[in-house]
Amino acid sequence: MSDGFSFTLEASDGPARLGVIETPRGKIRTPAFMPVGTAGTVKAMPPDNVRATGADIVLGNTYHLMLRPGAERVAALGGLHKFMNWPHAILTDSGGFQVMSLAKLRKLTEEGVAFQSHIDGAPHMLTPERSIEIQCLLGADIQMQLDECPAIPIAHGAARESMLLSVRWAERSRRAFEEKAAPGQALFGIVQGANYDDLRRESLARLLELDFPGYAVGGLAVGEGRAEMFRVLEIVAPEMPAGRPRYLMGVGKPADIVGAVARGMDMFDCVAPTRSGRHGQAWTRRGPINIKNAAFADDPEPLDPSLDCPASRDYSKAYLHHLFRAGEYLGPMLLTWHNLAYYQALMAGMRAAIAAGRFGAFVARFREETGETIL
Ligand SMILES: CNc1nc2cc(C(=O)NN)ccc2[nH]1
């Protein structure tokens, strides 16, 4: 137990792992799915409902929160947990990925990334040190180093330069974290290297020398496709320390997560359940459906009565279809709620299967029910 943050590997079933992360703000059961709470809210969800779906931890985006309402303002108001009324664990990303995908006029140098806010054009500079300062002002229990997540395809030489920059930023992030962090907070390193096996191995080896309490695999789910993502995981995961949590950033759809758990990953975050829910997509045991489809106009059945979630159990598909056709706010709210409950039930099912040594049977049933082949 290192001052309030610890990880315990409880069981394995092949590469799949069952574990618990202890933080000062509670336990995180792994494999874990982290709902994305971008601007200090899991969109359309009151935090008590997020908790009731089974979430132990949510993700906050540093890029969004630093621009609005501002990290210093959140700190002055008691920190992000108090601000968003979420007393459980929070992981914040470094902001790097979103600066590159959302900000205007970005200039990347050894120092960091200079950019203009996509909201009001104001100039900002994100360095490893400033990112840690922001994450500490927010009060995040798990923080991420600033890194560069290169777009693919990328040549080997450029990918190595990018990966080495991220390693240098890992060192700077770690030093800043040691100065600023509170007891019990943890900083994770991020493995980069695009889809080059040698660069992925070199990135991990260099990060292991810095000895982080957890390691993320970044730079995936950026268009490489599921098979290539799994191939990179098969290279990297077996070389990651068994006694530290492994976080696959930005992943994913249910089949991505099941396949990544089967390859040794522990933590996940993705906007899929919340964003797709707002647009009418509901994830079910038999795969996704779009509730706006006319086929559901007269369907009296709920989305999934076996889920202990009002949105999944207490409303007919016909009613949900009507809400979306009528543009009613309740539609996106209920589908978001259901999707998060489905995702948490998927995670709970995998945890139970690994505990019982039945993960292979879980995967086989998931394939059968959803028709997903590549896992
Ligand atoms: C949706 N795909 C996706 N890939 C991601 C990669 C990163 C990353 O490498 N951060 N350092 C972060 C978020 C991501 N989301």
C-alpha cells in the first residue's frame, strides 16, 4: 500500500485479470469501465445515476476543464469531486490528445503544445508541468502524463521521435507530480510507439525505468482497426508488470473491451455508450440497435429487463422510439443511462467469469449472442 494508492491482482484466467485498485476515494474493481465526464459531467446523467449503474470511477478531460471553467476556479470551489458532486474516484487525462484533435493553431515543441481555445480563441500552453498542475488543481485521484498521440499511418522514424518525446515528457511529468501531488494520488505513464512492435517495446522499457504505479497504452483506437489494435496489445500487455493496472485509452465498443480484457488489459474509457446513446443507439446483448428505427414504433418490450436499471427495465422501446422521434430530452437521458448500465453489467460479467475461471465461456457466449467474430 503506497500512501493510499494500491493495486491487487486477485485472479487471472489466461491473460484476463481480476483486480482491485484502492484509492483514498474508494475501490475500483477491474476490469473497469470509466464513463467519460468530459466537462465535469457524464453528459445527461446525474452522478447518483452514474454510480447506480456500477461505475467506481469516471474520467474528466483536462483540455475542456482548463478552458472552461478553468482549473484554478475549480480548485477555489473545492476541487472537481465537490464541483461535480462525485465523491468516488476520478481519472483525468493530460489534455494532449484533445489539444491535437480539438484546439486551433497548435504548435508542438519540446516544451509542450501552444494552442488556441476552440471556445474563444484564447492562447494557451500545455506543458508536462502545467498539465500536472491542472490535474492536481482538479484533485484527480489518477493522473496521466502529457504525451503525444501520433496520427497513423506514420513512418517508423517519425514514430520513434514522437515516442521519445513522450518518454521525455513522462520524466518531466513525474518530477512535476512528485512536487505537486497529494498523498494517495497516482500518475500513470503512457506507452506509445504507433503500430511498430520495436517502438512499443522500447517505449514500455523506458517507462518501466521511471517506475509508475500504473501504465496506459495510448495511441490506439485511432483508425488502425480492431485486429491491429489487438495485435499491438498482444505485443505490449505480456511485458507490462503484472502487479500494476493496465489502462487502454479511448476503448471502446463492447467487443473491443472483451477482446482487450482477453489480452490482459484492466481499465477502459470511451464515449461510445454516452455519445451513441444521445443519438439513439442502444447497446444490447444482441448487439447495438437504433431506437429511431421504425421497427421499434410498436415494440412494447423494454431494452433489457434483466438489467437493474430503470432506463433498461421500465420503458418500452416504443416509448423510447417516440421520445427520440419527438425530440424529447428524456430520450437521450434514458438511452445514455441504459448504455452505461449495459457496459457496467458487461464489466461485472467479465469480473465474475474471471473469478470463476469461466472467462473462455464468457467470450464464447458473447460471440454467440452478439455475432461478433473477431475477439
Ligand atoms: C477513441 N480513440 C482514442 N484513442 C486515444 C488515445 C489516447 C492517447 O494516446 N492519449 N495519450 C487518448 C484518447 C484516445 N481515444
